[in-house]
Amino acid sequence: MKNVGVNLLTVLTLMANRMLAATVVIEAVFAIPGMGSLIVKAALQRDFPVVQGVVLAMVVIVLLLNLLADLLYGVIDPRVK
């Protein structure tokens, strides 16, 4: 498990980022209320500050996920430090 840890963490982080990006499509197709449908509704109503705010929130979430992954790299494999 020690040899696979860094690669596994990288793949999990990439999958989490893609799932967050896919929320817009999934929520629009299945009419689920959430951040993705909020972006779609705001864009159709030309409410650009709401679109910018939701996109900014999604970017912050992606950055925090990547930061957490980078910090966990050092825990999993001490050679990365």
C-alpha cells in the first residue's frame, strides 16, 4: 500500500475534481437543486455576480482539495518532502 499511496491519492483527487465539475451537467439533466443548477439559472437570467460567486466557490473547493492532497503526499511518502 505504501508504494501505491501517492498514485492512489492523485487519482482520487482528480476524480473528486471531475465530480465537482460534473455537478453542473448532472443537476441540469436530473433537475436536482444545487450549485450546478444555480449556475445554470443565473446564467439564463444573466445574473453574472451569482455566476461569478458560485464559480469562485467551486474554484476554492478545488484548490482546497489539491492543497489537502499535496499535504497528504508528505504524510504518505516522506521522500516527497
